Amino acid sequence: EIVLTQSPGTLSLSPGERATLSCRASQSVSSWHLAWYQQKPGQAPRLLIYGASNRATGIPDRFSGSGSGTDFTLTISRLEPEDFAVFYCQQYGSSPDTFGQGTKVEIK
Amino acid sequence: QVQLQESGPGLVKPSETLSLTCAVSGYSITSDYYWGWTRQPPGKGLQWIGSIYHTGNTDYNPSLKGRVTMSIDTSKNQFSLRLTSVTAADTAVYRCARRGFNYGYLDYWGQGILVTVSS
């Protein structure tokens, strides 16, 4: 199975700052098959990005995704207070689907 | 609006079978999507369990070693999960979700149900 490794484990930033989250795959993943989710405590994950760079419905444009092959990035251009959460990447191109272990973005 | 709601026992004894149902509203389960299950142990990350199409076609995570069975009831617009021979390691929040047919991102999720395996 494809292993996804996210870094860093925790990102401590202030509102207004830029967040850059990494997701590295153990083998190549098609850009069509990479998604990002945001999860807040006690809630289900919310789809942010699919196909590596496409924002899901209703997702603000401060969230952007990029990358190809084995290296993918989620960028939050300016952190809003409601953005602090845990973020997961997922690949769905090779069965079984797999998730990264998560990056927590916390308030500094 | 698509809504998913899990139901089932919150406590299961070791070696027994975990059974959960996901009721879908606002969308027909026979449309062109897969319907899947994930789980998340307390304080940990997400694990994909598997998915099912309305024809009955399934795809399971091999790490669950044949303990998983999914079924679908189109008349009730719901689908189900069975996990046999559970242990404490199966304690998790179980969530159902809608999974794209060609692109398997999960765009609608249930809130989840905590299932604890304990005697």
C-alpha cells in the first residue's frame, strides 16, 4: 500500500501567517488522486482539496493545493482563527486508500 | 443536502461482531457513487475500511484480514458494516462517507459513532 508521510507533525503559527503543509508518498500518486481534509475536535473531516489542487465546494480561496508525483503541498495563505485544526492528506488512486498521519496547525 | 447518519451499538465485547448502519438522506444510494467506511481510534489518525457500490461491488482494506463485510439496502437507502472477531484495537470512531466513483475523495461524511470494544 502507499504510505503517506505528512510534515511537520505540528505547526505553530499566528493568525494572518502562511501555513505550508507537506504530504510525501512512498510511490508516485496521480495528481487526480490526492485529497486534503481538515478536521476539528469532535467533528468529521471536511474535504478541502481534491485532485491535488481543486477546491471543494464552499472552500475559501486562501486554501490551495499543489504538487505531483510523490510530493504534495497544502497552503493556507493567511490563517484565520477558524483554520486551526488537524489536516490530513489522502490518496485514492491505489487500493487501499490511505491517509497521512496528520499535521496539527495550532495557535502560537 | 446529502446527509449520512451512523447507528449501532456503542459497546461490543471482545471476539464478537461489530455491526453498524449508515442511513443516507437527500441523495439516492443507487446513484454513481461508492459508499464507504472509515475509522479513527481515539486521538489517532484516519483509516479507510472499505467501500461498496449499489450493485454490491466491494473493496476492502486488506489490513482487516477478511473480517469486514459490507452490504447495501437500496430500498432503505442505507448501507452497513460488519467487523468480526473484534479486539480492543478496533475501538474507534466509525464514520460513513460518500466516495466518488472515479475519484475516491470523500465529500460527505457522517458525524461518526464511537464503538468501544470491552468486556
